Amino acid sequence: MHISDGVLPTAVAVGCYGLSAALAVWSARRSRSRELPKLAVMTAAFFVASLVHVPFGPTSVHLIIPGLTGALLGPSAFLSIGLGLLLQCLLFQFGGLTALGANALMMGLPALACGWFFQAFKGVPPLRQSIVGGLAGALGTVLAALVLAGLLMTGGEDFAGVAKIALLAHVPVILIEALVSGFTVGFLARVKPELLKPAYLRGA
């Protein structure tokens, strides 16, 4: 789910860069020092999950875990995803530097939305947290796929078909992300529940 260089109109790519930069600064300021180890782990998890691509017609699919990243990091999720995308771009040429802003928005905005969703509805029982975590995992991929389709549509009619295929291709990914996120959140709720609390409730 990476947009490559040259796909988006210049104005869209520049606008995405500006908005992504502003969100990255906001995310960095909201990140507390004690959150840095967790942020590093989730950045590494996002980096690795996105490396395994499965071809699907003119596009490819892979795990992106924006929902899980948002559930665990909250506001820091955008910074985590941005760093992961930058490393992928520099080391493996996934996406591209001109499309980095768009890719960050495509995966970072759903992560922020899912972080809010998880904290608002997770409750206390581990089973409920697992279910809400699974829903957040599915929602993150749904939102990312919709943003991807929307951005591709700005490239003109040539990319309209690709946008539709990209949405269809991510249906199985949505189910897998829900299972992975639900299992991970459920496990943490039982063994390390403090990791599921936002930083402002645990002190700086």
C-alpha cells in the first residue's frame, strides 16, 4: 500500500507533504520520553510488516497495522509510521521521496483515528479490549485503503481502475489485521495492561 513517485499530481504531493510535516511535528510534541521504547518497537513492527508484499494484479498488498499502531501509541502513531515509511523509502525504495507525504497521511491518519477509537471504547475487561483492538485493526486498514483510493483518483482516470482493485485486494488484509490486532491487544491486556493506557494517564 505504497504510492510510488510520479503517480500523484505535483500539487497533491506538495499538499500532502505540508500536512504530513505539520502532523509529524504535532505527533513528536505529544510523544513523551517514556513512550520512546514502545514507539521504537512499533516502528520496527510496522517496518517489518510492510516488507512482505503479495502481488495482486497491478498492485500489491501487505500488512500495515495502522490500527494496532494507533491503539498502542495514540498521538505518537503518526510519528512512528512516518519514521517507518522514511526508512523503507531510503533503504528499499518502497514508495518514493516525492510520495512520502501522501504515504504518511494514508497510513498515519487512520492510525490516529484508530487510537482515538480504541481509547474511547476499550473499556476494562481484557476480552472487550481484545474485541475493540480487533475492530481498530480492521478499521485502520479500511481507512487506509479508502485514503489510498482517494489519492489515486487524483492521478486521473488512468488510476481509477487501480484504485478499485486496491480496495478489493485489501479485503483479506482487513480480516488478517483484525485477528492480529485483536490477539496482540488481548495478550497485552492480560500480561501488561499499562501498555494500553495513554501516556498522559501514566505520567511523563
